[in-house]
Amino acid sequence: MVWFANDIRAVLWVAVVSAFITVALLVLYVHEQVHVGAAAQAPRPVADTAPVELRGTAFGIFNLVSGGALLLASVIARALRSRT
């Protein structure tokens, strides 16, 4: 914002252009290698790693931790914004 003299539209256009460049680079240059045993090595979602009788608890804990992280991020962002 300082570089663009508080012109939010210019800042957002820079963000949009850089996002398109990033996606283009990913599409053109990043290729996944598929292995025969890839399914066994893939990360598993929360529901698959928790025991059947504790899946509801696993989802609850996951959402609690995610919500806490978002709350902390929001508080930090608010504090940084109020400093300016």
C-alpha cells in the first residue's frame, strides 16, 4: 500500500496478475509423478486415520484447532491493522 500511495485497486491488480502468473507456472512446469504404490503413500484425511468409534471426536478436535488458529490469525491481523 505504501508503494502504491494507498491505491487499493493497484494493489489488487498486482495481486491478481501475480496469482495468474503463479497458476500459469504451476500448470506449465510442475508435473506430478505417479507411482504404483502412490495410494498407500498419499496423506489420509482425518476420518480415515481415526478409529471408527472416535471419528466424531476427531472431526470435533480438528474443527476446534482450525477455529482456534483462525481466531488467533484474526486477532493478530486486527492488532497489526490497528497499529497503522
